[in-house]
Amino acid sequence: MSTLELGSEGLVLSTVSLQIDNIVPRNSITSAEANKATAEAICHSSDKATSEDGPQRPTLSAQDSWAQLQIKDRMQWMEHFKQNKRGGLVFQDKEVLKKQQGVFKEVMMQVGSQLLSGKLAVRISLPIRIFEPRSLLERVANGWNYAPTVLKKAALSSSDPLERMKFVMAFVAGGLHFCVGQLKPFNPILGETYEATYADGTQVFMEHVSHHPVKSAFTVVGPKELYRMSGVYEFESVSTRNSLANYQNGTVSITFRDGTLITYTMPQIKMSGILFGDRVVEMVGTSRFEDDANRIVGELHFDANNSFLKKSQSDDIKGSIYPANVRYLMSSMPRDNTNIVLLRSLEICQARGGDCKRLMAVPSSV
């Protein structure tokens, strides 16, 4: 992805070279042995195929073979989407859409106004045919797939607080597309846990700690304790007659080895076209980032197309970083033209670009 830098320094989301096989997590419990055995079998079969006639192909380690299997699976979701002209991604698996629309109509008839008010959107029972074969915990953990690369770079940027803030914001924005899917993950059961280990040794620990309200706690520990990310998400869904908004409420804390603490919040995922029209998914709202020790604040606006003067896609995002005292001043200032010009002049840096549009052209290395 590329961004347009508007300040002296931009919020760079694109210049970090990431290899997918280094960021896909592998399960760290019993299933790891089965995955390893499968990968080793692939290696052996490849050796036999190349040991006779013909040129020799480079052999892969068990871990690399397993990672390549996962790459195909993780990128499969892109086959079922197309770009929406107004922004966002459109689901286009007609068979799945037909099943889901039938389910939504049944649910609407059963619970009526209670569902429309959003009270039951994360609590009602749904037919199994609309689910994918994994838990919500694993879907949430996918959003941290850039931890071994981008978040690690943030941890190593201890001498430059601004650069560290940029990397943290890029880590959050970059991981959002891993959380998009046409099928619904299963709701976790109370006490359910999920663990995963990334190739660099980063460990993920999650537990579903509350059913009413729906809450899950998590901790992500970087290699050599470079960083520790933790928090509790409360999941909410609010429905209207033809759309659904999903919230991950809660503040995430990232503590780096040098003691610096950065906190952030998540945007919302909006899905429209539940009953009729195109099924479009997009990010909305704002993510806020705070570094109290260095007194800087960052914001990612996923509703960046809210200007009558500039027409942009609904999936355009805008990132800004301010001194903390300027950001707090903004909340109390009238939003007239004079103050907007003043605030822009006080920005440390700003960047703007699209997200979903560029995801449709993701190469083998992102």
C-alpha cells in the first residue's frame, strides 16, 4: 500500500517489506505436531519427485512447507471479494450469500425489534451453515500478524518516539484485512483459550473470560520481551434493517522493554447489504493512539471522506500525529475554517491513502 505524505514526515504504511511465511502464526499446542508431520511428508514427496530425472528443485524445511500451506488458505478470502466502486470490499460468493440472507430473514422474524435494537446481535443462536470452522479468538488474533515485523520495528525504535508511534499505527492498520471474512467465526465458550506462536518466537495467549457481556482477554509477548501487548475486548454488534456494525471495545496497551507505554483503540467493521443489495464490508470510525511519556497522540480516521470539497472512497483513511496538548485542545475548539487551518499547521505529520482498494492487488510478499 502507498500513502501520500503531506507533512514533513509521513505515516508510512508501505515501505516495510514483509514476507508472509514469517508472519503466519502456527498453533503451539497439540495440532503443531500434526502440522509438522504434514509438512515433512510434503518435503519427502518433493525429494522423491526430484531425485530421479530432471533438474533439482530446492527443498523446503518442514516449517516453510507448512507456512506455504497456510499462505494459500489465508489468502483464499480474496477470491470471494471484489472492489466496490465507492470503497470497501463486496462479497461475491453467491452460494454463501444466499444461505446467509435466508438466515437473517429467519432471525428477523423470530426476534424482531430486539435484534434491530442491537441487544441480541452477539448472543442469539444461529444455524451452523453460516459459520467458518474456527473460533472468534483465532479471527481476532489474525489482526496481529504483523507483530513479528512492524511491531518489532517499533520496539527497536526506542530513540525515536515519533517513529515508534508510526510503526504502532501501521501495525494496527495493516492487520485489519486479516480480520475480514464472509463467514462468521464461532462464538467462544466461557473459559475457551487459544495459543499461537509466530516464527520469530512471538507468543499469543487468549482466553474468553465473560459471556454476558462477551469479553476476551489477551496477551502477546514479543521475542526476548521486546514488547508485551495486552487488553480485554468487549464484543458488541449493532444491527439495523440492512447493516451490521461490529465493535471491539476496549483499550489495548503495548509496553516496550524500555518502559514506554502506548495505548490504542480499534475501529469498527461495518457490513451492509445483509438483506438486499451488495454485501459490502468496510472499516469505519477512529483509532486513537496515546504515548503519555513522550506526550504524542496519533489518530487513524477511517471516515476520511467526510468533506464536501474532496470526493474520496469510503475506504480512504487519514492518519495524523499531534503533540498531546494540541490534541486535547482540538476537542474543545470550534471546528471553523480558521481553527482547522491552525490545527493542520500544528500536526507533526499526516498521511492519507486507501486500504481495501489496494488489498485487491496484494502480491506474494506484502
